[in-house]
Amino acid sequence: MGYIRMIRSGGIHACANAIRFVPDLDDIVNLEELTKEEGLPADTIEAAALLDSVLENLTKNFAEGTAYFKMLVDVFTKSFRDPKNQHLKNFYMIIPPFNA
């Protein structure tokens, strides 16, 4: 759990460093629509759409954080349930002695 918290904390820190350049998180302008209204070239509209998606992703991750524990469970569930890995069934029991 400590490793998961450390990864989560690092992710939130990196997200905070990236989003500090956005002046108002509550009112983010849709740049794709603005570029279309101005009749700018297709490359500019595409770049604005990419920037919109990046800003949306940053604000979502900054506000909610990311469910790292759920991601780890999803990744390892299949492996732990595989019959060839039955020896890992009691894996949780050996972790406390390793941490002491």
C-alpha cells in the first residue's frame, strides 16, 4: 500500500506541476470550437482538439486522482486466479514478515 500511495502522490504532484499554467480550472475554454469559429487551418483545429483533450485529462486526474489500487487489482487478478499460480493464494500472509 505504501508503494501505491507513493506512486499516487507522485502522479498528483506531476499533474499539479503541469496544470499550474491553466489560469482557471473551473472555466476552461473549448479551443477547438474557437478555432473552428475563426476559420483557422485544419492543423490548428486538430492541435486545439488535442490540447482540449490534454486539459480535460489533467483536470480530471487532478480533481479525482487515479485509482491506482484498482488498476493493480485489475492487472493481477487474472494472474492470481490462474491454476498454475495457486502457490500465490496465500501471498498476502508473507508480506507482513517482509516489512518488519
